[in-house]
Amino acid sequence: MSAPTLKVLSLGAGAQSPVVRRGGQWWLVTGSGSILATDPTFTGELDRFAAAMAAADQAIADLRSQQDDPPTPQPRGQR
């Protein structure tokens, strides 16, 4: 049996949302416990938001990687 996956939505600047994805299910987390999110419209929005955040994180990682690469020399007379 494999370990359940855990996905915490990050809201930037170190903040985290009160929503986690465990084993393919979204959970709303409070200080007093967790509630399974079962509404398909809501969980679909969470899926789309998580995918958008992952794409944004990847785009930022790609930009940072490009900044670390030395510039490519251009032939004279070209810009």
C-alpha cells in the first residue's frame, strides 16, 4: 500500500490555505479538525486552482533557471 499524497495549496508569501488534498480527496482543515469536501463543483474548482498554481510555480522555476544560465552570445550586428 502506497503512502497517501498530500497537496497543500500555497497562497504565496508562505501562507497556506485551509485546504489539503490527500489520496485524491480534498479536505477543509480547521484548528478543530478536518471535513471532507464532496461538492463536485467546489472540488473541481480546487483542482483547477491547484493546476494553475502548479503551472505558475513551474513558470517561475523556469524563469529562475534561465536567469542562472549565462547569456547566449549574439553574432555582431544582430540584436
